[in-house]
Amino acid sequence: MTHGTLGRLEDFGGNLVCIRFRNRNFLPRRAFFFYPSQHQPSSLAVQPGCLIDEAEGWVCRDEAGRTSVAGLYAAGNANQEVQLVVAAAAKGRVTALTINNDLWEADASSTER
Ligand SMILES: Cc1cc2nc3c(=O)[nH]c(=O)nc-3n(C[C@H](O)[C@H](O)[C@H](O)COP(=O)(O)OP(=O)(O)OC[C@H]3O[C@@H](n4cnc5c(N)ncnc54)[C@H](O)[C@@H]3O)c2cc1C
């Protein structure tokens, strides 16, 4: 059921009492759950040309943390759908291993010549 566009949240003594819509309809409520959208507040990834998922807001990358720009990697909130410290740290670990492996392979192939 659609009530209209959200107008404001009304409180009494700091506690939510009502969700008010722009058309003046309202719903008495004591709790309000919402899912905020995600976007990149920093242009750091865009400047070198990283592809950004326009719908989800994160830096496109493969599962190992590589971005669309060779030699540029991403981890944490910048490239994941969930915003949790533990998930950001886990992504950082995966990306760190990828960087290490990519450097090792580049080094190995340069010394083979
Ligand atoms: C209000 C709020 C509540 C949250 N609550 C929880 C919670 O309860 N539990 C949980 O697990 N997670 C929570 N999170 C999510 C959690 O904070 C993030 O998932 C986590 O911090 C992501 O880590 P990160 O290192 O990827 O990014 P960040 O912690 O955002 O670090 C990015 C860093 O880059 C810096 N930076 C940005 N642009 C530039 C630039 N141009 N130059 C230099 N530095 C730059 C920023 O200043 C920042 O220090 C919450 C987030 C918010 C906003």
C-alpha cells in the first residue's frame, strides 16, 4: 500500500510517533526501518577511470579486488554491497593477497626474460 512521498518523521519527547507524508496522510508508528542507498562520496576511484556500478554505487571489480583499471585495486565499502566493518576487513585481506600475487607474477615474468 502506498501512502505517498515521505514528508517527515514526527516525534514526542525524542520518540517517533508518526510518519507524515507530503500529502498530509500519516501513519502512527513507533519504529522506522529504512535501507539507505550507497554512493561513492569520493572521486578517488573515478579520477583514474574506474568503472562504477551506477545502480549500486560501488567500484566494479572482480572477486579478487581488481578494478577496471590495471594495477588499481579496491576493498571495503568502496566495492561491496554490505556495509559492515568485518566485511570491509575481509575484502581488504582478499585484495591484499591479490596485489601480492599480481606483483609476484609480474616480478617472476620480468626475471624470466
Ligand atoms: C552511521 C554508520 C553506522 C555504522 N554502523 C556499523 C556497525 O554498527 N557495524 C558495522 O560493522 N559497520 C557499521 N557501519 C559500516 C562501517 O563503518 C563500514 O562498513 C566500514 O567503516 C568500511 O570501512 P572502509 O575502510 O571500507 O571505509 P571507511 O571506514 O569509510 O574508510 C575510508 C577512509 O577513506 C578516507 N577518504 C575518503 N576520501 C578520501 C580522499 N579523497 N583522500 C584521502 N582519504 C579519503 C575517509 O576519510 C575514511 O577515513 C556503519 C557506518 C555508518 C556510516
